[in-house]
Amino acid sequence: MTVTLDPSTLADIDADARQAGLNRSEFVERALRREHYRRLLEQVRAPEPMEHRDEQRLRDLLVWQQNPS
């Protein structure tokens, strides 16, 4: 893939990458991945409120998972 960037933007990216201990390619890949996940999270709807009975069942299951004996 080829991307054209303004030289000042590229210099900023290089400085940020060095500060993070990464090379340019690693830094850009991580930034793109974070943006991808950020956009996915924006699309997620909040969960519907749960009835107390169902919420308690889930809590009981989590307790059981910690000590199934």
C-alpha cells in the first residue's frame, strides 16, 4: 500500500514512533488498528437493562466459576 503524507506529518509520526520505541511502520499499523477498534466501539449499543433475577443468576454463576466444587 502506498500513502502520501505531508512531510511535517511524517516528521511528527517519526518522532512519536521513536518516543514509543517503535519503527514508523509499527507505529502506523498500531494507530490504524486503534482507530479501527475505536470506530467499532462507537457502533456498539448499550446493553438492555437486566431484571434483578437474571442479574443475580449471572452473579451466582460467576461465583461458582471461581470455585466450582
